[in-house]
Amino acid sequence: MSNLQKVAVLGAGTVGSQVIRLIEESQAELEARSGAKLEVNAVVVRNLDSKRDYEIKRELLTTDANAAIDGADIVIELIGGIEPAFTHVKRALSRGATVITGNKALLAKHGAELYELAEANDTDLYFEAAVAGAIPIVYGLRESIAGDRVNRLLGIVNGTTNFILDQMSTTGATYEAALKKAQELGFAEADPTADVEGLDAAAKCAIMASLAFHTRVSIDDVEVEGITGITAEDVAEAAKNGMVVKLLAVAQRRGEEGILAQVYPALVPNTHPLAMVSGAFNAVLLDNESAGRLMFYGQGAGGTPTASAVLSDLVAGASHRVLGGHAPRESRYADLPVLDPSMAQARFQLRLKVAERPGVLAEVSSVFGNNGVSLLTVSQDVAEGDVASLSLSTHTTSGAQMDAVRRELAESEVVLSVESVLRIEGE
């Protein structure tokens, strides 16, 4: 096979334009590392005249994705979303092209089909850029710890929500004010739904869980709760207790029973490594059978950091094409069931507004006892008139038990409102 590898890039936005820049500026080094001469011969865009972060040669630009794919050895998909990306990637794999993608939504929904298509056509599918930007978590799970057993992963994998929660924690801003600042600085989209509702993190959680536990996990298997309900009061209460609020992607293996995959805001003690992840940075902790705890930390978004992950896949993919070999195939031998999230065990902290009168604490405590939930701490703020604020934390309990507690508290005559229920992680 010739060492000349023609590359088609689908999408020339923030990441795509930086990928093209880095290929052009580092061509000699990339050839030395991969053994392949890389030549970008097509860049697929929607509008030939749009302004871009990097000036791409006009003759490379095209709106004909099919022709670009058919003329390429390696296809880099950076369009995002499901369609037309799914159709384009299937076409590329069916023709035997190596595919590199940063599309977490596509992989979380259709990863199984794409893996099978790559294998059937004796080619490779790479996706380091799909999870946590420049952080090599995909490589870590697929290769570096392939000989170990991952028991649990815990990660901050969405920079937008981490920035918002960090702003709320460090400045006392409301959720709305912190979101507005994130949008002004370009960390959040005009429509931030995928980020703040936890959908972006859920897609990444599905990908990581699939790799970690050798089981197919789709985004539909991930229980999701975003940060839109987090208030300044939640953040202030966390600080008073030596904690911060973080949106976490959590996946764990429960022996041979199965696996759990969830995304939710949680309270994290200030002494925990994830509490120190600030701004738009990402981090993932892996708890392994033999290696113990490993932490991956770095920039989780942005054009140049994410382009770095794309280029690492490009070097590997090009090398395999000219020198032989393959990327790791899909590993799903474990085929574990995905468990109902109500089976997950955690500690919880609740904030309640209750009637200020004798016997209220006993009545509230009885709700927990009725449902088999043991309280660890109870504290009460100074009452305002006939309303008091309670903060309660539990011992480890199941999600099902906590759901039962919530329902009973909502029906209690002495509980005026359940202000928040948050898990406590990392103690």
C-alpha cells in the first residue's frame, strides 16, 4: 500500500479548522511518526464562503460529501450530531476508509453498528476526541489498562457545566447569571440544553462505560439529571459543609450483576481530587482492580486541544494503513446487563423547609426510618417566623429508598417543601 494517504475532513468549524492547520504546519513530523505522507484533499463544508478560524485553501473546499469520502483513505468526521454524520461515516467505513470522529452523540447512539461495519470492511474507527477533548481517556481505557479490570469511573466531562458550577461556587452567582457569563465567554452555546441537562455528559458516560466494562452501553441506558435545578443556596450549603457541587458522569460494575451508568450533580468534598477541577477543565478518575486509582486531567474542549486528540488518532490510523495492524476492535465479551439506576448506592444530602413547631424533627426523622434510611447528620438554621430550614445527610442507601423518602416527605403535613436532594460522592 502506498504511503500516501489522502484525508477528507468533514466540517471546518472550531475543531476542523484547527485540525487542518496542524496537519499543514506539522506535515513532516506527522509523516515521520506515522510512516505516511498525509495529504488533505477535501474539506466538506455547508457554505464555501463562511469565515473560518483558519484560512483553508479554496480548492480544498467542497459541499459534495460523497465525492470527498469516495476519494479518501482517511475520513475525519467533525460535523457533530446524528445526521448527516451517521450516513457519511457509514459510507466511509463501507468503502474501507479509516474513520476518525469526535462525535460523542453518534457513538453513544450508533457505536455498535459502526464498530461492526468497521470490522466487516477490515478498517478502523477512532474516537479519542469524542470524550474529554485532549485527555487520552479513550486510549487509556482501550489500550493502557486493557489488562486490568475497571470497577468504577467518576468524571467531570462537560466543561460548560463545570464552568457554571465553578462560577456559582467562587462568586456566589445564581445559576442564571453563571450561565449568561458562560455564554458571553463562549463556553456555552446560545442553546445550552445538551450541556446543562446533562445530555452531553451522558453520551460520554455511555462511551466510557462501554470501553471500561466490555459491554454495549448506549445513551438510552444512562440515567440523566442536569444542573438546571441547582441553586445558589445549594452551593452555599455545600461550602458550609466543606464541599462543592459538580456534575458527574458515574459508571460502576457490580460484580457479575451488571453495571450502572448515571449523570447527576453531586456534592464533592473539598479534599477530593475532582473538587479541584475548576473552570472548563475535565477530569476522569478510574478505580481499577490492580492499578488502583488513576486520574486523567486536562482541557476538555476547545479547538486546539480537541484537534490534538484528532491528530493522535490520525497518526495511529495512518500508521496502521501503511505499516499494517489495526486499532482495537470492539470489546463486548462481558455482555453485562445495565441495571436499574434505583439500585445505585450513595449517601444523600437533603434540604427541607418545615413548619417551626415542636415535634417536627421527630416526624421528619420517622419518614427516613419508615423507609430503612439511616440519618447521619441533622442541622437546623434559625427559624424565620413559622418556617425552619433543615439540612440532613444519610448513611449509604439505595436510590429506590431515597425515592420513597422523597415521596413521603412531599406528602408530609410538616414538610413545606423539599428544596434539594443531592448525592454525596468521593468520601
